[in-house]
Amino acid sequence: MPQSNNHGSYLLGVNQQELERLQFQHGVWGHVTKKFLGRLNVGNGWRCLDVGAGPGLVSMDLRELVGQTGEVTALDPSQFYLDWLRKQAGDNGWTNVKCIQGTAESADLPPHLYDLIFVRWVIAFVPDPEKFLLPLFNALRPGGIIAIQDYYYEGLSLFPRGGIWDTMPDVVRAYYRSGGGDAYVTGKIPALFRKHGIELTDLTPTCLSGGPTSGVMEWAHRFFSLHIPLMAEKGVISNEQADALTADWNSHRRNPDTVFFSPLVVDVAGIARR
Ligand SMILES: C[S@@+](CC[C@H](N)C(=O)[O-])C[C@H]1O[C@@H](n2cnc3c(N)ncnc32)[C@H](O)[C@@H]1O
């Protein structure tokens, strides 16, 4: 049953179906996140903050890396997601996973504490990335790392080309804008780091690709089958465009020679120098 979206304007909403989509998404993209965490050398005893943690899928990976002497705090506005994570922690007897309900902009975070602040697929939804990041910079200990994984919404493509689906990158970017977000947000992060004394240490884009039976195309299907109708409801596209986009997508799904390319997901990391 759908749960209410208890933080109003968040574009994707919060409900059981979205939780399951996030789990599937983690199955497809988790290896990219793990590689990023590997490059960051996350280790025993680290104190980590997972911002916009949702149900804590990255928090759970971080917990394994930091061990019993470390600690992971999941921050999210959604009680529904945090309750789900608390249940996992309770069922598994984890004592080093904490939850804070709130937003990055308004939570009362401890100053200069965290070794790592991780933010996956959140900042593209927020209206003011600088306002979102400033309290996070302040919560990093000197030498602490902020790591962001999010879109630079280029690269999304279906081969063979030539149908209405070629317009989809523009449609998705407009959909993000309709919720106050920016699907190009990772392009802005290096400048924000520079402005606030964070030294950029990693800027790595990833595009995943696969055919109709691949995990990555199924990941896209779970997003687009749900969100194309919502894009029409919001007036980002007309009903006729929605029908044509869905028909083009489905015909590519039936074609064994289709190749799907994901939008770029960019790993951005920086170190707090003051
Ligand atoms: C697409 S989900 C990503 C969840 C998780 N990071 C992951 O990668 O599986 C985005 C999450 O950001 C949260 N969120 C939205 N706006 C936020 C804000 N201003 N501060 C913190 N979290 C926010 C939502 O509640 C949601 O759980």
C-alpha cells in the first residue's frame, strides 16, 4: 500500500514500491558504489554519515567496512525508510547503525565529527545544492571526506536510435526541474567544493549498458514504467507523448538487438582542508 510522502516535494515519493525499486537499483549499481568506497579506503573505526540514506542500502555496506569499532548514521526525512532500516538493525543485532530523521538542510548535525559523509542519488532532487552541502561540510572533521554519487544526465540512449525515445534525456531533465532539482548537478559540485575549501580528489563517471534482459535495462524499466505516466500527470509531457514514449520503449524491450545506455552517474569526492 502506498505510504504518504512525508517530506512533501521529494520527486520520487516514499512507498513500498519505491523501496523495492531502490533495492533493485542497489543490486544493479551497488558494485559501482563499492568500487568508489574502495577508492576512498573506508576502513575500520570510521564514523560515517549516509545522507538521504533511504532504507540504508549504502549504510549497510558502510557498516561492513567500518566494523564494530566504527559507526554509521543514516539521515533521511522519511520515517518509513528509517523504520525499515531500524528493523534490519534490530533483527541482525547491529549496534553501530544510528538513524536521524531530517533533511541535510535542517538536521542538527554534530560539528567536525565525520570521517566520511556519503550522498547517493539525493542532491539532484534538492532546490539549492549549496544550502544542502554547507551543513555537511561543517559536519566533516578536518581531513574528512565528502563523497557524492549522482547524475550528470547525459548518455541515456536506446539503440537502434530514431524514435521518440531519443528525446528522453530532455524529458527527464525537465522532470527533475519540475521538482526543483537539477539532473546535471554533479557538474556544479567541483565549484562548490572549491568555494568552501574542499579539495576535489575524485571525479569519475560511469555509464552502464546492456540488452533487454540485462539488469540495467530492467532498472530503467522500473523507473520509466512508473514515471512516464507521472511525467504526463505533472504536465512535463503530453499524454500522447507518454503513450509514444512507452510504445517505443516497449518495442525496444522486445528487440533482442537493443542496447540500452544509462545516464552518467558521477562519483565526486573531496577532502575538508579546514
Ligand atoms: C533516490 S533515494 C536514494 C536513497 C539512497 N541514498 C540510495 O542510494 O539507495 C533519495 C532519498 O533522499 C531523501 N531526501 C530527499 N530530500 C532530502 C534532503 N533534503 N535531505 C536528506 N535526504 C533527502 C529521500 O527521502 C530519499 O530517501
